[in-house]
Amino acid sequence: MKKNNVHYSSLLIHLKKIIFILIITYLTYGYSQKTQKFYIPDSLQKKSYSDLFEKLNIYSSDSLKSKVFASTYLNKAKNENDTIKIASGYSKLASINSSLNIGESIKYCDSLIQFTEKIYSPIYPGFGYLLKGQCYFIKGNYSIALNNYLTAHKYASERNNLFQLFYVKNAIGELKYFLGNYNEAKNIFKSQLKTLKTNELKKLKSYDELVLKVYFHLSNIYILQKKPDSSLIYINLGIHNSINKNDKFNYFIFVSQAGIATYYKKNYKASIDSLDKALPYDKLSTNALLNQHYYRGLIFKDLNSDEKAFYHFKKADSIYEASQDVVPEVRDIQEYFVNYYKQANDIENQLKYIDRLLYIDSIIKRNSIHLNEAIVKKYDTPQLLSEKEKIIKSLNSKNKKSSLIIYLLSLIILVALSVVIWLVKKHRLYKQRFNKLISGNLKDVNHSEKASEKLMGIPEETLQLIIDGLNNFEANNLFLDNSITLNSLSKSLNTNSNYLSKIINFYKGKNFSTYISDLRIDYCIETLKESEICRKYSIKAIANEVGFNNAESFSKAFYKKTGIYPSYFIKKIEKQESTK
């Protein structure tokens, strides 16, 4: 996985940890855990729920202090047998422990779910599944995270909880761009921005937090698409909004993000400045600290400062060794050390990091295969079916127009399915044609040279001279000259254009123009298969190299000869090479 395709994960995970606490402001109060006896400190004995809640907000950046306030909140609720506040207490402890001990956080989530499973609340148990999904996302277990998100979605739909529905959609968007489906994810988050402008969500206390979260994800996606300037638009919006709300947590999240975006603009000084500014904040999370060292390593690697690059990659690797969290940046780090120790001829360490790389690849591959299928089957398709059902119900209420609209809807679906089927067939056909080209099975049919008696009117000696001349013409790639014409070639072969045209038509089974075009395309195919450098040329440059005057005529000729376009052919070769 390339570094620009994986940069977001550690920062994203850190973001999730910080916003866990802030998101809870949406909820009412309360709740705890039975694994360890907790005694309320004397100074907090007489504090009200509101006082404790205020303390949680004030000390939200200090997980240890927050845990004391949340545990007090929970014990108070349990002593008073207040169901909703008990649930809220468990929620707070689950979110706080996400930055201290993920395993303990999951236990609190399980307690929250078990405690609220049989009560009817617009918030629970759906919120418990949301928190549990976030915990597993942080752990890197994306399949279990998805299952919990989907369960949360079920409860949120039943209770019409707009906040939780919004949050689940965000989580699905995160998983989509983690899998590399950037455009799908971008569409989700742009849709989320529209929802925030028009929805009841504006009434929520956590509304500003939701807006900032969407800005963050959009900035990430644009970085992954190698569009740092577009990313900086959303980063600057995030910084501006954070300052206006005096929100230090999100402010530093976007400062870190600015450091990443400016790295991809190769503005290394600005990148280091932003990373330095966010460092005290990033030290609060092991994954964020790993991210800090990872990007510093990349910067110094680009600057050929090998010693500093090694230092920061080693720091990042030691954080991974301690946490064992398989975030995508870790793969890039292992790859760095494989190459580093290979150059140093240190076989023992090279093998060590190769084994690590293979292990990480197996986890990433497993997640990618299962998640893509699961998201489509369990979220995308049900969402589409739900949307279809809503449309049909709406149409049924309009007596005069309903039949016509349902017919049109069915027609649209039929057309859409037809288009999908056509695209699938086209893809298969292109793939078959590509495989033929790669295997060299695309052959022209030539008539036997012994059938010369069929070419009436051309002396045998003249015929042989012309055939020899054509063989020489092809062997020396003289057809790459874009000024070649029937007349010019016949002159160079000391014959006339009539004889040459007849011979090409008979022996090659095509006219002169197609003959020259096909020679150029055959040459082009072999060159593209052999040369990685040529594959990086533009279509126009390739066209000029093989004798065509413009990209359009080259593409048409390529398609006529092979049944696929040169851009597709190059893309497939590159993909094939990358998997070797």
C-alpha cells in the first residue's frame, strides 16, 4: 500500500478517540463497570450530575481525571438506581477508556449493551453498538467494527435517531475510503454536509463537532487522491471553525492534517512546522505519535537525510511493537526497513521485516476482501432497497400519477441493470482481448507466398523483389516514419504504387493504410509490454513515437486492431506488473 494511500488511518483513529468524549454531549447523563470496585472520593461525594458532567468537559483531555469523574457519575447513578444515567455513565467510561485501554473500553460497551438491551430508549442500546464499533475500528478489526455499526444502524432506524443514523453513515464512509473507494466515500461525506445544513441535527449540542468531522474526512480523501490544495480548503475550514468555538482538540487535529497536506505539496518546512505545533497534542495518543514519527521519517527520507529518517521510522516501529495495532502506516514502515536492511546487507533483520510485512499484508488483504463484500451486501444494498421502498410508498399516495411513476421507476431500474450488464460484459470482453494481446494470439492472416500465380500481371521476379522489400521495411521498423505513403514506399522499393497495392492487398489481406496502421499498433503493443518508461508517456506522446500524427487517430487505430483502447491496455499492464 503506497504511503499516500494509507496516511490517514493513524490520525483518523486519534480523531475517533478524542471525539468519543465530545460526542457524548448529545446524550443525557450517567453509568459504570463491575470489574473493579470504585470508591467515590470525599471531594466528589456531594457533586450533582451536572457538576460531574461539567468536570468531564473541562478535563476531557485528561483521560485519568475524566475516568474518576465518570466512575463517580456511574456509582452515583447505580446507588440511585437511575437507569438512563447508569447507561450514560457506562457510555462515558467506554469512550474515556478508548484512549487508555481498548479492551476495558469494549467491556464497558458490552455492559452498556447488556444493561440497555431490554429497555426502550431513543438512544440505547444503539449508542453502545456505535461505541463498540469505534473501539474495534481503533483495534484494526474492521469486520467486527462494521457488524457493530450495522447493529447500531438497525436500532437507530427503528427509533428514528437522526444522530446515530448520521454517525453510522460517517463510519461507513470511513471504511469505504480505508478500502480505497475514494469517490464513493467523498459522495457520502458531501451528502453528509448537505444533511447537516437542512436537518434536525442542527438542534444537537454536538452539531459543530459533526461538521468538523465531515471536514476532516473530506480533507483526507482529497489527500489520498493527490489533491492537497482541495484538502487544504477543508482543513482551513476546520481550523477556522475550531478557533471560533475555542475547540483546542479539533484545532490540533486539523493542524496535524495541515502538516500531512503540505508534505504532499513537498513543502517540507511548513509540514514540519505544523507537525511540531501539534506534537504536544499527538503525544496523548500512541497512534497519533506513531503518525508524527511516520511523516517525519517520510520528510527526512525525501530530503535524503537518511540518519534522521531511520530514527523516526524506528520510533514509529517501536510504537507499533508496543501496541500491535495494525494501521496501514505500519506496512509502509516495515517496507522501509526491508529495503534499508537489504541495502545494508543485514539478512537477519531483512528477513525479520519481510515476515512482519507478510503478516500485515495478510491482515489488510483479509479486511479488504471481507469488508467490500459486507458493506455492499449489508449496508449499500439495504439502503438502496429502503430508498426504493420509500419512493414507492410516496408514489402510492399520489393516485393519478402513481402508476406512471412506478412504471418509470421500473424502467429506470431495468435500464440501469441493462447498463450494468453491458458494462460487465464490456469489461469481460476487454479483459479477454487484453489477455490475447499479452499472450500474443492476435495474428494477422497472410496468404502463402506460393500463391503468386493468383496475382496476374506481375512478373515473378518483380513480385519477389517487392515481397523482400516489404520484409526489410517491416524488419527495420521503417513504418514508424509518419510521412510514409503508398507512393513514397513504392518508389523506395523501385516499383509502382499499383503493384505494391495489389501485393499488400493479397498477401496482407488489407489495404495500404490499414497495413501501415497495423504494423505501428503491433510495434506499439510490444513496446508497451516491454518498456515501463513508455507506459508513463501520454497517449499523444506514444502516438507520435509510433508514427501517428495525433492521439485520436492512434486511439482509433489501436481499438480497430485490438478491440480495446490504449489507455485501458496500459492500465491493465501496470496493474498486472504491480501484482507480480
